[in-house]
Amino acid sequence: MKQKFGSSWEKFLQRRYAVRLGRRYALAAASVVLMGVIGCTQVEGNTKVYAQSGVPRSESPVAQKSVLPDTKLILANTKFGFKLFEEVLKQENNKNVFISPASVAIALHMTYNGASGSTQQAMAKALELQGLSLQEINSSNAALKQLLENPDPETQLSIANSLWANQEVKFKPDFIKKTQDFYQAKVTNLNFQDSNSVSKINNWVNESTRGRIEKIVESIEPDQVLFLLNAIYFKGRWTNEFDKQKTVEQPFYLISGSQKQHPMMSQKGKYKYYENEQFQAVNLPYGKDGKLSFYVFLPKQNSNLKSFYQNLDADNWEKWMSQFSQQEGLIRLPRFKMDYDVTLNTALEALGMGEAFTNQADFSQMGPNLAISEVKHKTFVEVNEEGTEAAATTSVGVTKVSLPVNQPFQMIVDRPFFCAIRDNQTGSILFMGSILDP
């Protein structure tokens, strides 16, 4: 895992995007998923992908309708997100973790369009898609993209998809068309033997994440024939910004028992707040309407994150979301910034998708003799006085012990915590993280 703390990313963005983005927002976070699809056997030569290079088709009528996404898909994404997060935590023991379950789900949903037989069944189980037709999955993703993007003038949110195909390999036109119609994917044919192909893919990643993630493809292996990518970029300004004058160096207590001095932001006000025997939780909204929020879950002194994660699932999460209430209080939160990357093969295999990575894989709806080689995920997050980004999903099966409404709370986030960025309109969790050392 790679983590960076400091101002290098900040300086880069200031130089490259000062004119376009201005200085209105202080927080930026981005997520990318890469899927490399490889040929299990030698692919048919001298045939071309059925798509116009670099020219996406117009959206289908389904994608253009202003319809609401199926709540079953959002629930499926929530369940999948928590399961994936649990597996990544096992893989990244005692490290900061920050993922976008929404980004991973979208990339895998695009890939799901190419699956058949037992591979499709395994993916449906891992992604919690049982009971949803392919049409429902695709049309709900199209509607969800429309609802999520650019919720208000104070918040930037963009979701981009792309498909990069070896121009010498044949793919089914229906698969290509679905990625364009429902996911607005940019489809490009490339000569994978040309060294410039890697930079072309990475330039798209860099542009789609506003420079926050510069590259995700290191090289193209001889048997790789297709890359499916998703990029989510989020930048939001707090509804109520933290006063920089009140940010001071204070102790943050690490899992090891040691402590370090760290910049802690603080403010008082009215917040949507929830507390039970195990944790405190607060909702910090973005923009004027608060359609998106940063959720922070802090285990109490007599508990810890490990206990909290044992109760973190979709059912508990929904219960907790319904129990937040407006209360006066004080919040103290660490300022932090990090890069994160992880290969998700092991986590997805643990969720039952292992067949998709083997020569037994059936992606015949995409093309002949294909399997997934790698699912690679990168994120960037920065939380400061002007803005914040995160996604949270939490649930604990314990008795609710709410504070009296008139009693102000104090929430001092000076030890490891869970955070999430959630779209409150749809309930979609865009990002989630385990912050052990800010």
C-alpha cells in the first residue's frame, strides 16, 4: 500500500487546475478501478472491436430518462461495499484503508454484461445482484449516474467510464453497445503493442480524476486484450466550514498505544448525530442542500474499530441512518490527506468470484476465451477546514442509548475511526475508509 502525506498533490492541482477549478473547494477525493481482461487462449487475430475508436454512441432512451434507480441495486451495492471493505481490511491489517465501493461496483457491473453461465452466477452472488435482471442493473446504473453527478454548485461529483480494447481482438457488439448506452463509456481501439497505449489510458485516468490519480496502468502484458475503467471524482465544500484559526496541534492516539501531535479542526453547532453503547457518529454535510455528507463513526473508549467492524453490515447501517437526530454539540476532527491503492483479486475471490480469474471463466457475452487478469483500485482523499470527502457504512446490533435532545455532545475524534461519503438522496455510499493514522 502506498500512502503520501504532504503538499505535493496540492501544489500539482493548484498549478494545473487553478483557472478551471478556482479555490472554492478545499477537499478533493478520487477513485479509479481498473480491470484488465486477458485471453485464456490465443484470440482470433486480425479482427477489430465492434466500436468506433474513441467515439461513444449516443445514450439510449433508457439512459436519458430521468427515472429513479432501483432501490434493490442501491441495497445490493451497500451489501457488496461492506463485504468488500471487510475483505480489504483483512488484507491490509493495521493500515489506513480508503476505497470507493461505488467505483468498484460500476466497473464490475460493466464486466457483468459480458459474463455467462456459472461465471455470471458467481459474480451475481459476490455483487449481491441475485433477483435483478441485466436490464434493471444497467438502467438503474444509468439513472443513478444522472442523480449523483453535480448535486449542487458547491459540490463537484463526476462518474466516468471507459473501455480500451486491443484493436486486433474481436468483441461482441452488444457488449460494447451496452457499456456506451448505459454507462456512457468512452470506447477506444488501441494497438496494445504500441508503447504509447499505456500513456493514453493513464491520461484518461489523470483527466477524469482532475490530476489526483496520475496513472493506474504500469504496462500492458502480452495476453491482455481489454481494460475497463471507472473513475469517480468528488470535491465538496462543507455546509459549515471549520475556522482555520481554531485548528491546533493535539494528540492523536494510535492503535499501538503511542500518540502523535496532529492538526485537529474543531467547531460547535447543530449536527445530525447518533450515539449508542459502542460509538458516536456525526453527519457533516456538503453544500447548501446537504445532499452529500461525510459520516464519522468513532468507537468509544471502552470499544475499538475491530469490534465496530464486526457489526458493520447493510442492515445495521440502515438502522443507524434512520436514527440520526439534530443535536447541539462540538466536533473535533483530524485534518488528513492520503493516497491508497490495492489489488482486489484476493478480496473478490473471497467473495466467491474466483472463477472469473481462471481459464474456466465464461465471458462469452463479451468475446471468446476471456478472463479477468486484475482488478486494481486507487483512491485519493483529503479532508480539511474547507471541505471533506468520505463514505461511511456502519451498523451495530446493540441497544440504542440516545442522549437527551437538549444535552450537547462532545465528539473528539482523537483515535482511529471509520468514515464514509454518502449520497443522502439515494443512500449510495461513494467512499469509505478506516483511518488509523491520519
